[in-house]
Amino acid sequence: MRTKLIVLASFTLLLCSSLMFAGTISGKVTYTGTPAHQKPIDMSKEPSCAKQHTTPITTETVVTGANNALENVVVYVSSGAPDDGQVPSQAITYTQKGCQYIPHVLPMHVNQEFSILNDDQTSHNIHPLPKVNIEWNKSQPPGTPPIKEKYDKPEFIPVKCNIHPWMHGWFVVLKTSHYDLSKGAGDFKLPDLPPGKYTLTAWHEDYGTQTADVTITGNETKEVNFTFKAKAY
Amino acid sequence: MNCCLDLTSIFNHEDDPLANSIREPDFGLRVVTMNNLKPMRFIGATFFTAIPSAAILGLVLAAFTPLASAQDSAPDVGPKPPLAIKPMESHIGNITGHSLDAKSDYRRYCAGCHGDYGDANGENAVWLDPKPRDFTLATFKCRSTLTGTLPTDEDLYNTIARGLTNSNMPIWNTFSKQQRANLVAYIKIFSPRWQTEKAGTPITIPAEPAITIESIAHGKALFTKLECWKCHGTHGEGDGPSAATLTDSKDNPIRPYNFTLGRNDSRFKCGDTNQDIYKIFMTGVDGTPMPSFADVIQPNDAWDLVHFLRTLQVNRHGRENEVLAAAHGVIPPYVDKTPAPAPAPADNKAPGGGQ
């Protein structure tokens, strides 16, 4: 009986400490050099999409912000935080609007359900091209219900619409719930990390990956910044 | 109770059915068969603890291999390792196909294009357009099952028997039924998906309704609404605005089907019956830009689309073209008499007019 009490108390203490001492890793993703010029997209063949854009649209392989900020970088804990198998419950969506994918990069947890919406007046076919997961290809005319899917293996999956060849995006399937996508200022934030040693990985579709080791000792916020070298072509 | 471990069992594969199966894909010099591993015998190699055999093997090798540490960082060079193959079966009607019986047929008739390893890297592959199927991906064009699922054995059997029109895959009707069944089993050895997944469930195809000018008109309306013409062209000639940019899943250029080619015997890639056409667009042609429409077309509507697609085969003598000719070659406008559909779900707004 005493042993059980000790185990229970230890477990409770451990649980409380992990909740009380939840650290955060935040930072910015930037680039050096000159990014490749993004090509303009001619949507004249799809007037219903073209008229949705008042400013010229370009490819989104490299999206930058002020002060050399780099958008669409997935920053995630690649080791140190064992995946507990808990699939995040929040709904995530991948919207086709103006013949573009919003967001351009959709990070998700393995086995997390996501919805694909068509907010356009034209048909799209959503055609992810996985190598590890299973490939499928579905048509989604305007006004049809969302397509709900999930992937059971971690992978970086390019997505395209064959009807509109300029449409390219990514599904990033991760075996961790500690991830974020860099925003317009290149900023990211990974909260709720218990004390421990972690390896962060930052992935960009064109610039590849970078890693950084971080140690969280308590209820603190550690700053980690990533700088990618831009490719001129 | 014998608590001792005899190390000879680690090396003796003669009783191991998997080891025997690994000998199977014997394609020239690239495959190292398990025959090369001779049974070894250690005199007096007994231990008094039940340590896992792999750990014991590691300890023994480490003790007798002083140079091992110096080579730890070196890459493992040499011939490509053998495939870990599990014999596969297929079931077509009352015929059971065995992969072990298809090796010579595969080597002689299939490997030239599909490759010894089923990876579409046969010596002829570089000259082919479209490229041969890569069996390691287990992605197949002609299925009766939903997109992303494995085809049935019958689907693969029919593909071998029928060939794929507009490609270099010929009709293999020179094979016996048993040979074809064996080959169906054989191509399953190249992807582990066949060991962990079952084939998809074939879609249900309702009985075909009568072919009328109204069904053709509705099919035309669907062809327009679903924007099939974006790839296949307004007259089905494979020249839609997106046609020139299409690529398959390996980024090779691919052309949409031209319905108008051919004469009375014009075939689709996955068959020539109305049921085959129904399956093609409902299940999609995996590995290509052709998506599945199973989620967006109602079963009876799908038959109307089949009837319209037949009229695009302008040289074909069929009931659809007879009905169209009786209407003086003019498809009337479709009048939708069904009640208005329910509002779109809250999380997928009806298409808006822009920003």
C-alpha cells in the first residue's frame, strides 16, 4: 500500500512539474542573399480565379517578408519529445481559393484528419504525390463537400492540381505535435515543452533543412533563430 | 528443458521458408541469393543464458574481428541486397496464381520494360512513352476500387489480358489463364503494401438505364459542369486548355484521352465496355492526372455521363450514336427537373464571387 502511494505521489509530482514548467521555444526564420525571382502566374485561362486577384500573383516557392523574413518554413521538434501518439483534435483545412492553396504549406500530425475545401467557382483536382503514404487523386467541383483525409506516415508531400498547373503546395506530415509554420515576419513559436533537450528542425521546400539543439530547463522561453542561404535560381 | 542456445540455428536457413523464398528473384548477378550463406557450425558454442541470438552473434564477431572498429564508418558496398520476398498468391475465379511459378514468364516477357525489380527500370523503359508501371509503388491505373486503394486480382488479371491501349503494354492473350494469374501474384512481390493491405472493395455499379437523348443531354451537362473539357477538350479530342501541361505522378508528360480517335473498335485504356468507362472516371486513373469522381457524381448521373462520352467516339457504331443520329445529331439543352439541392455544409462555403 505504501509503495502504491509513493508511486502515485511521484507520478502526480511529475505531472504537475511538467505542467508547471512548460517552456517555449520561439524565434525567427530569415534568409541571406538574394532569393530567386518568383515567376508571375498567368491565370487568364481561368477567369473566375484571375478576377479574384487585384495584384499580380507569383509562384510561392519562396515567400519573404520585411527584414529578410522567410515564410512557410515548418519548424518542429524532431527529437527529444517522444511522440505520445496523441493526435491534435483541432480542425485543419486546406483551401483552394483564387486557384491558390491556402496555406501554401499545411503541417499536420500523423493520422490527423484535415479537410480540403474548394472555395472557387471552378473544379480542382487535388492530387498529393506521396512516396511513402498512399497516392490518391480526387476531383472537387465547386460547392461540393470537403474532402476529409489523413496520412499515417510522416512525409513531406507535394500537392498539385493537374487542371491548374501553377497550383503547388505541400502537406507536411509530422510525428510530433510540436510544430509551427513561420509567418509573415518569419516568426514561429513552440509552446508547452517540458524540461529536456530537444532538436529543432526547420524545413523549407526549396532551401532544405536546418537543425538546432535546445535545452529547456524550466518555465522559460528560449529563442532560436534559423537563417537559410537563399538560392539565386 | 534445454536452456542452451545452439548458434548453428542462426546460420542454418535450410528449414526457413522465408529464406527459401528469398532465392526466388534470381536475376543475373545483381541478386545475392541465400545459397551463398553456407551453414556454419560452432563447436561447443553453448551458453547458459537466454540472451537474444543477435546479441550473442555481435559479441562473438566483435571478439574475433579486431579490425571491425576501423571499418565501422565505411559504407556497406557491394551488389544490391536481395529482396526479402514473401511468396504471393492471386485468386481469379477458381484459379489460384502463384508468384513462384511466374518467375520465368516475368523475366522473359515483363522485365524488359518493368525491370527485374518491378521498378519500371527495364532496359526498354527509357524508350517508352508512357512509361511502364512501377510495381514498387503499387499504384495502378485500371481498378474497380476507389482511388488510393489496391486493385483486385481480377483488375490486374484483366489488365494483363487486355493490354493498355495507347501504350506499349500489349494484349497478353497468348498466356494461359493460369500464367496470367501467376503473373498477377508475381507483381505483388514488389511492394510491401500487398502484405499489409487488402485490395479495395469494388465500387457498386447499378444497372445501366436506357440510353435516351435526355440521358445524353444530362451527360453533356455533367461533362461541362465537372470541367472534363479542361483536359479532354470541348469535342473530346484531348486538346483542352490544360492538356499541354499535364504530367503523371513521376512528372512525365502525359496526354489526356482523345475520344475521337479509332474506329468502331476504339478502346479506352481500361476496357471497352460501358461498365469499364463508368469505372474509369468513378475510380480515377491512379498515377495520372485523371482524378476520381466517385465522391461527386451520383451513380445514375454517372451512367448519363457514360452515354455522352460514347457520343464523342464519333466513329463508333453504338446505341448512343444511333440515339444521337435519331435526334439529327443535336443534343438538346439539359433541363434539370430535380429539386434544389440542400445548402452546402457550413465548413465549405458555396463558391463566392471573389475577394
